[in-house]
Amino acid sequence: MGKNEIVDSFRRQLCHVYGYDEHVKFVGTRNPPPSAIEIKASLEPRDFLNFAIEDSIALEKERNRINCLGNCKRAIDSQVDRLIARLGFRLLARKQRWNVPRKIQFISEIGVVAPRILHHVNQLRNLLEHEFAPPSKQQVEDALDVATLFISYAELVKIPSMNWTLASKLSVRYDYDEMVFHFFEEDPSDLPESDLSPRVSLAYGEDGFQDFYDFLVKIVPLMERKHRFGEPSDAAAVRSDGATNGGSHDPSRVEPPVVAMKKSIRGKTAKEGVCEISGSSSGDNDS
């Protein structure tokens, strides 16, 4: 098969797992939903957030207020970079020198973070970028609240997987360093390193790359959410495979789904705080 036939076959088979045909028309299924993975980035936004929290202990001092604001900005910027890396667009963002507003726009277009939260983050960054007057205690506390909620929310975000092995063994692996999809007719995890040669590859800039990327990060999550309401099955039809450090695929590592851990934020759990700023319910139904 040629490149287009392999890509089309993969899309068709993955749609079938969720009960859709190649035209994304629901036809019914008994297959179980696959699970997305958490891909780690090298930056640690919570480190900067912890520095900001330490600075906030004595906000009556102007120096502490300024340092706290600076660390809030670093926490937000590094978390934005981490999301870009997990979404597989770090290479392009670096090459084209995306500024933070452009990165936030990209994240908003993908739809993995609630728009209202991104709006609060953008407003805060504009304040930090353009205001040079000494910040008030209230401004610093507000900034710390927004940064804390954004970091906590982003840590719970479920990023769509771009590494898959289907029941037919047709597999795709995404190279995060080069922005290339590699397609295999066998599960790469079962192959010796000497045989890890993809059948075809689809790189950023080639016809079909953006369409296939959008299929994995936008269409597949929608099918997955709808599939959750369907009838479960014991048959394992598909799995998603992991990549480490936001980089190239590591066949030896398959990471579990993200576990939503509650963290204390000024007397509230991370979930409660995120729900408050996003305007959603604080019940147990996560989106």
C-alpha cells in the first residue's frame, strides 16, 4: 500500500473502534474505549509556582510582591510550553519563535483547556508584561490565584494520544522531535530495534499531516467521549502507546492514563479551584 492508503486505512480502523465509519458517521460498536497517555515535558511549572507561594508569605514587602509576580509569569509560561510539547508542536513553535499569546491561541484552537481559563491567563500575562508600577498586594494575590488554578487545571488535562497500535497491528508513532508520524504494519514494540523501519512516514508540511493530526487530537477524543456512553466489551481492540519527555517514541514504555490528584489550594482542592474559575460544576463529572 502507498502512503495515502496506509493513512486512510489507519483512520478507518481507528474510527471503527469507536463505532464510526470512514466518514465519521456513527454505525455502532462493541469495542472498548482506548486510553490516552500523559507525555512528560522537561519543564516543571509547579517549581516556579512553589517559588511564588514562598514569596507570597511576606507580601507586605515590595520585593516579595515583585518576585511573586515574576514567578507566576514563569510558571504560566513554562506550563504553556509544556502543553505545546505534549501536543507535539514544540519544534514548530521554536522554529517560528511563537510568543506566548500565539501559543495560547494554538492551545485554545485544539480545545484541551477551557477558553475562560485561557482568557484569565492571557489577561494576567498582559498585566505582567505592560505594567511597571509596583504591584499591590491584591494584584499579586489575584495573579497567584490565576497561576495556581491554571497549573492545576493543566496538570489534569488529558492530552489526546498520537501513538497507537490497532487490533490489526497497524501502528502509528509520532516523533515529537521531528514532527513526523511513522506508520508500521506491525506493532513496533514487538520488533527488534534493527527492524524498526516505518512503512511510510508523514511529516509536518506534507499534504495530509495537518488533517491527520486534527483527526487524532480533535475527532478521536470526540468519538471517545461518545463511546463512554456505549456498551462495554472485554475485547481489547486497540491501545495507545507512550513517548517519554515529549520526544521520540520509546517502545519499552507505556504510561498509564493521567490520574487526577487533588491538591490543596488556599483551602480548596485543585478540582474545586479549577471548577470555580472555569465556571463549571464542582461535582464528580469531569469533562
